[in-house]
Amino acid sequence: MTAPLRTATRLRRASVAALLALVATLLVQPAVAPIGVRAMGPLPACRYDDILTTPRGYGDWSITLVDTILRVTKTYVPPDLVPVSEAGLGGKDAVRLIMIDDLRALAQAAAAASAPLGVQSAYRSYAEQKIVFDGWVARLGYSRALQVSARPGHSEHQLGVAVDFKTRGSTSPFVGDWGTTAAGKWLKANAWQYGFVNSYPKGDIALTCYDYEPWHYRYVGRELAAQINASGLTPRQYLWANFTTTVVPPKKAPVATVAPVATAKPAPGATAVPSPSPTTLASQVPILSASASAVAPGGPATQDPAASPPIEAGPIDPAVAAGAQPALLLIAAVTFVLIIGGGWLAARRRRPGVGR
Ligand SMILES: [Zn+2]
């Protein structure tokens, strides 16, 4: 074989290999970056990010997952908040109307079982959650606050379906192990029958990313609560595996605007939370919050337009998919030209009758 012919043959083989690689890529791609398909890989390890969760429409109340990575927007305010007094419970806290009947049934059953319930806290807006989180930062420092409280946007309380229970008539469930009280034990055993699940069970910090909270229940409806209870999984695991469509990268992308938690120094006067602790890192909360709303680090589709309501529940990652298509088309075009060109070149070299 002459040199030009060898070249042409190699060119053609390379082209065929490229074509096969392209076909393989196209075949495999749906499994790599599925759009609108559930269960996007294994449950992400605990870390802190600010990725918008999907689905997050107000109608998706039962399956919207927020955790230390996933959040809703600042403007997420459920449209049907009603006071818990409508369920026969004391206090002015609010929950979504969709859960009021089951909350009433839960409270009545608990009272009948000599485990009367009160409400410590229920719906909290983004701004209210910020006050709560900042308060924990002031008391415990930033890194510890992350384990006992959700950053604003990341709280199930903002969904309007979470309730921190207490024993009726008591001041708070935060002293001792409330899970061992009559009300705590009754809830653990029975809450699922009324549509409530405990979001942060004992010993599951590696899965929930938060400390044990025996008082914190989230309403998901009776059917889903029964499924979660039967699965033995934490709600976070169950929602992630079955409903969450957000694409979460394994690690947070480095973003220059986010101050490193471990090294940032508190800026005196930068925080609204008065703190007796000289080592407080409260000033980082505004830094992180500002970056979350303005820059939205850590992944695609994390914009948080303050003006628009968070009603869409579409796939989170169309930009990535759209960006991949032109590149694939270009590869296909180049491969096509190489194959045609290689064949033409080989045929042209063969024509003078050199043979083998
Ligand atoms: Zn709570």
C-alpha cells in the first residue's frame, strides 16, 4: 500500500472510530444527564450549597425537598397559610390549609392518648428563617448553627408544611430528649398515620445533615407518609430517590464571591444579630445569603429573580442540555466530512491502478 493510501485508510478508520464514539455518546447521554427523570444518582453527601430544588411548585408541597444543598426561592410563600388554631391547636403559627384536617386529627388522637401536643413553631418566611438562623449563629457559632438550623431558603418551615411540636402547656421541646416524652414517643409511633414524618430522626445525621430533632415533623399526606414509614428511609432519602429532579453536582463549584467559612473573619457591625460571643461568625451569614441570591453558586438554574414567584416545577437543567446539543452536532458534522473526505481520497489514490 502506498503512503497516501495508508494515510487515507487510517483517516477512514479514525473517522469510523469517531463516528462509533459519537453514537455511543448519544446512546449513553440520556443516562448521564437525564432531563425530567427522577432519582438523579445517589443521595448527595452532606455539604452546603444553594441550588434551587425541583420540583418546587406550590402544588408540589408533598415532594419538594429542601436540605443543606437544595433550597426554594426567597419569594416562596405558600398561598394558603392558615393559623394552627383552625386545627384546634394553640398559638398563632401558620400551616398550609391542605394539612389542617390531618393536623386536627393528629392533635385529637394525641390528646386522646394522653400525649397532648402544642405547637412550638410552624411556617416561617425566608426573612423569619434568617432571623432564626442568625440567632443560632450568635449563640453557637456558624459551623454549629449549620447543624441545628437551616439557612434561609433551606428550611422545611418555609414550605408551610413543617411543625415543631411540643408538649401542650410546656415552654419548649428543646430541653432534654423530647423524643422520650409521652408526646414525643406518641408522635414517633403514630404521626405517619396522619400524614406526618419526622425529618431528622435520631442517629441519622449523616443522611439528614442535621442534628436529631424529635419535635420536627413535616406533612407529606397520609399516602406518602405511609410509604416513607414503610421504607425505613429518612424523608430526605425517600424524596430524593423518588421525586427530586434537581441535578446536584457531587461537589460545590468554587465561587470566588463566597467567603470561606473557616477563614473568614467576623466583620464588626456587619450583622444585625447582637452577640455576646466574641468568636461569632454571624457576619458570614449575610455574605453567604448575598451570594446565594445574587450569584447562586454551585450549579445551573439557580437564579432567584426576586420578582417572579417560584411556581415552575420544570427540569432544573435545560441549559446544560441545550449547551451540549451544538457541540454534538459539530462533532457529527466533522465526523461526516472526515468519512466522506477519507473515502474520496482513498478512491482517488486507487484510481491510477497501483493495486496491492
Ligand atoms: Zn423545625
